[in-house]
Amino acid sequence: MATIDGSSFYGDLGSSYRLQQPAQKDRQALGQEEFLKLMLTQFRNQDPLKPQDPAEFLSQLAQVSSVTGIAEMKNSIATLADSLYAGQALQAASVVGRSVLAPSDAATLAAGETVRGAVDLPASTQAGFVRVLDGSGALVREIPLGPRAAGLASFEWDGRTATGQGAAPGSYRIVAGYRSSGQEIAADTFVAKRVASVALGGDGGRTEITTTDNQTLGLGEVRAIY
């Protein structure tokens, strides 16, 4: 009859049910608590006739605290970046199908619709203007802005020519500026465009919006959402 070695059996059984030991701490790393213990030990055992410089210990302690603080701050910044990226993604997705005010001089006139935009005036003026040009560069309509303060001055083109007739649907160019001392000074233009899609950057570094006329821009370039 086969016999069972008791010591071998219980030894194997003990190894199967042995409690896991906690992971050994990296002995190469010196934590803040260990450093304090080391500092106090050095103070107790120092030669009274040749005391150690306490400023050196305090400097070393400050370095340990700084390293710990930097590590914690790095983790906090990473968490904040993830939160900001998630918020940016939600904000970008909400603009699909809506119109945004984008830096552009290209406008698309659809049948029965108007073109909206804005002019970035660098100074207040009494003689601001917006000109609508066709594909050949011919003037279709000039829209006076009237007295405006510096900043964004909105405008709207109803799709009619200078003679009051309806302009053909299609692409047009918008130029703007203001008159000062007998000269015309150009100004940047913005055009309202409908958002077709949103592309989220893999690293959260840049979220891009694509409009229905295939213009691509970042969220930071959008001046208004309609």
C-alpha cells in the first residue's frame, strides 16, 4: 500500500495556502519618512564638538519634499488635461449641424438664404464697408456698415445685387475695410458657415471642425456659434 509522507504533504499544502507576502519596497528609493529617521539618527550620534550643519539637512529635506510635490503635480496636470480634452470633445460634437463664425473671405449663397459674417475693425470708424464680389472679381454689392466701434462688426447680405435683383446661388468673395483720411484700409473678414463634421485629435492636442464648404479650422479659430 502506498504511503504518504506527512511532512511532504503538509509542506505542499502549506505552499498552496501560504499567504502572499507584501511586495518588497524598492530599497534603492529613500522616502521622506526614511529620510527623517536618518536625519534624527545623525543628530543623535553627531560629535558635540563638531556638530553637523543643520542647514544642510533642511536643504536635503526640502529637496525630498520638492520631488514628491512635483510627482503629485504631474499626476494632477495629467488628470486635468484628460478632463479638458473630454470637455473639448463634447463641445465640438455639439456644433455639428450648426453655423460658426470662421475666419474666411469665401461665402456660399444658397437659394432663398442670406450670408452672415463680421468684420474685425482695428479702430472705430464712420465709414466701414463690406463688398461682395463674384467669381470674376466684379462687384455684386457694397454694404455700408455705418458708425462702428473697434472690434467685430456684424453684417448680413440678403443675396441681392446692387440693382435689387437676386444674385445667382454659388460662391462669392467677401472683402471689407474702412475709409480713413481719404484711404481705404482693409480689415479681416469672418463668414458664418455650417459645420459638417468634427475630427478629434488622438492626443487631444487639436480638435478640427470641417464646414460644408470643406474649410478646416480649430476650435480656437471660431469666433461665434449660431
